[in-house]
Amino acid sequence: MPRQSFSALASNLSAAFYILSSETDRPMFGSAKKYDEQTAIADCLKGKQAAQEWLYKRFSSRMLGVCLRYLPDRHEAEDAMIAGMVKVFRHLHTFNHQGSFEGWVRQIVVNEALAMLRKKAGKHQTDIEEADGYHESDSQADAALHTEELLALVQQLPAGYRTVFNLYAIEGYSHQEIADMLGISESTSKSQLNRARNMLKARIAALENTVTLSSPKVS
């Protein structure tokens, strides 16, 4: 099994969350017109249901995957995804066609997932500790694990660590952007990422040791 860097891990997590979520049950719609993205957006703005169904089916499963990164409870993730997609349709007229439409949808959905985290915790940063002497660590962590195992490890991180890790390593936000989104300092964002990586490294090492110890010896 090939070993993976954190950049590869991030890429695999994105793909895996989409693959896993695309296997879930989806809303049952009637046969819909074949659309391209721009035509679907235009028809949605005209209130055409077929276009709305097409856009929902196109993005709902992958946006559920995005929500699952922040909200491991599937019911909560589904609620956030649906609320996010409702906002997408409600504010579709504000999309200015500059940049990726999927990126615009993703930003809305991520914000909805973060809002649910805040609501759930009362205050999102209750488990986001202030940085106490942040030190940059090695950003590479080798892992000989299946993607499903990596998904499980990330989902087991404390909510604060998981949120910053996802925003930085998966979504590609800068520490300053994360700080603005979460109402924390930039150094706290860096600290949380560092701690998330260290925790992942430790858990990956523990799993690798378990695999090594359980492997039969070849005589």
C-alpha cells in the first residue's frame, strides 16, 4: 500500500467523502431535462422545477460529504446540507458567474455546517483552545492506511481540531480566513491545525503498530 503525505491525504478525503455520500438514498425525482450548469442556473432563476431538481441532484451528495467532515452525525450533516441547499436557491440571484459555481455552493454549505456547530456547542470555539506558544511542526505525515480509516480518524478529532483541519487541509482556506470565519486568532488556527496533525500522526502510528503486531510472521 503506497504511503501518503498530508496533501495526498487531503485529496483522498475529498474524494472519499463524495464517494461515500453518493451511495446514500437520494430524493426521487421524475425524469429531468438534461442541463448544463449555466442553463440550469438560468432556468432556476425562472422558477423551473426541473432545473431546481437537476441542480439539487448534481450537488446534494457531494455537499453532504462536505458536511460530514464537520458534523460526523449523519442526521446533523443532512440537516446542514439541506439548509445550505435551500440558501443556495434562495440566494441564487446573487451568484455573479465569476469563479466556480460549485465553489460558491460549497462556501454556503460550509458556512451552514459551521453555524450548526456553533448552535450545537452554544459557542463554536468552546473546544478551540487559545494558542499557547504555537510552533510549526513537520507538515508531512506518512500513512499506510485505507481512505476509510483516514476518514474515521479525522471524524474522531475534537470538533475544534476537526473544523480547522478541514477548513485548511481540505477546503484550502488560509489561517487568516479561518480566523475570520471562526472568530479566533490566526495563531489559534495554526495551533489547532498543528494539534490536529499531531493527533492524526499519533493515531496513524498506533494503527500501523497494531497492524504490524497482528501480521503473521513469515518463517
